[in-house]
Amino acid sequence: MADAVTCALPNQNTPQGYYNIERMLRSVVSKGGLVKACGTCAAARGLKDLTLIEGVEISTMSQLTQWTVESDKVLTF
């Protein structure tokens, strides 16, 4: 079972023609974007103590709630 929090793991090796989420996240971080991974999801998947992509942090539901309340737009998919 995959989870979005796994997108923040470094050293991804994707087949030719597939999106490389690590590269995409690094691009967001390099442009000053904030990327945070769900702490509950990371703990549930055994990822909480693993090294994530530089610039990505484990976060909380409180932080997500704060971002949602402060946002002009919220996208879900």
C-alpha cells in the first residue's frame, strides 16, 4: 500500500517516462515552497524516523488545519 508520505523519501529510482516525485518536491523546496509530511501517516508506515528529502519536514494535523484555514484556495484530489 502506498501513501503520499512515501513521496518524500530520497533516492527514488523511477522507470523512464514516469514522474519522479522526489525531483518535483525538490523543485518546490528550492523555490521556497513549504513541504510537510503527515506525521500520523509517517508513523503508521514506519517512516517517522527515516530521512526525508532535504527541506521536507514531518508535520501535524494542527499545522494542516492552520494552512487550510489561512489558504485562499484548497485543492483536493
